[in-house]
Amino acid sequence: MTVIDFKAFIGRLATASGETILPFFRTSLLIDDKSANLDFDPVTEADRAAEAVMRRMIKANFPQHGIVGEEFGSEREDAEYVWVLDPIDGTKSFIAGFPIWGTLIALLHKGMPVFGMMHQPYIGERFSGDNGSANYSGPSGERRLTVRRCASLKEATSYTTSPLLMNAADRAAFAKVETAVRLTRYGGDCYSYCMLAAGHLDLVVETELKPYDIAAIIPIVTGAGGVVTTWDGSPAQDGGRIVAAGDRRVHEAAMRLLNS
């Protein structure tokens, strides 16, 4: 069975999760804090309900597959095929009423992300990729995703969700990149990577990511011609400190500053 067999099913997962989430968006939500320290890590009824729906569908259709999810943990993590789910990436934007969030669905084969989708049901956008190509579907139609060329950091537009999410040392390293680029903006979560894949920005730098934050993103960005690694150049699917770029020259320049 090849990855192409799963594409229609991933679309159904996205549709079902979106139909579950949307009745909660911009309503009076019960918000829990998952954090055990001073950081605010919100989770809502929408997060849990959407992941539960996707898990039920996966188990019904592919009972032999593993599942890794943000809300309900891991099952059969050592299976040949493993689904990695983040029902709402960008929960802080979600609870604030901003549509800068998305459902992340990844399929891993023998530990490697082979297909990923970001679905934004409120806007009606889907970004998907299989490492070899990436595609957009939304209100403006359908098109192939392609990163843009950018020769240097001084020409680059950079995004990070928030420097406040970084520890002091990482924040200092990121500040070097922020000083070197043409423009830095904050926010975005999964949308930043999708806009990179679509050719609208050049660099995303993050820290403290979990596998479900990044697994679906990798096939989209690489499929559009970009590069995603950890700060030390390792594969990114396990999360941690992540740097993604549309142009390898920008990626290499950012890596030099982050590790200097």
C-alpha cells in the first residue's frame, strides 16, 4: 500500500475534524490549562472532540496503524504506519477568536513523515504535501505550492510564533536572526509554514515544538521545495528547535547565526 491510497482518507479526516471544531469557534468555550508551570497551555472541548473523531475514524479504517495525538497520547507508536494529530495547532489564537489556527494531520511510514495536511475549516483552506509536491485548495481555487527564491537574510521575511516561548539562550540566538532579516513578524503557528510553502515568506524559526506540531508540516514545506531541520541540521519530525526556509541559502545563513 502506497501513500497515494491514504490521500482521500486524510481529506475525510480533515472534513470530519473541521465539522467538529467549527461549532465551538468564537463561542463561550470552557478552557483548561494543561501546563504544570507558569506558562499558559490551553486546551478546549474542540481540541478533544476533534482528536477523538479522527482517532475513531483511523481505528475503524486502519486498526493496525499507530496514533500519536496531542490530547490523548500515543498508541502503537512502533507500527509501520503512524498517524500524528494536532486537532488545533494555534489554540491560543483559537480562543482569542483569530482564524490563525489549523488541524494538522500527518502520516508516518517507518518513522518518516510521508504525507501532511493543514486544514483551516473556518477559512476553508487546505495545504497538503507528500515531500515530492505540495498543493493548496481553498476559496481561490486549487494550485501547486512553490517556495520563493531569496538570496540572503537581509532580503528575508521571517516568522516565529513568539520569542517568549523560547528560553533565554535560544531567544538570544534568535535575536541575531531577527536583526539580520528584512522583516520579522510574530504569530502564525502552523500558518507560518504554510505561507512559507506558498512563497509569501522566507524563514520560520521556532523552539520547543512537539512531534505533532511539525510532522504534518515537513511534507508540505519539502514538497514545495523548501527545507525543514532542527537548529543543528537534524531531521525535524521529533520536534524541538526548528528552522524552516524556502531557500537553502537562507536556511544555511540562519543556521550559522543560530549556532554561533
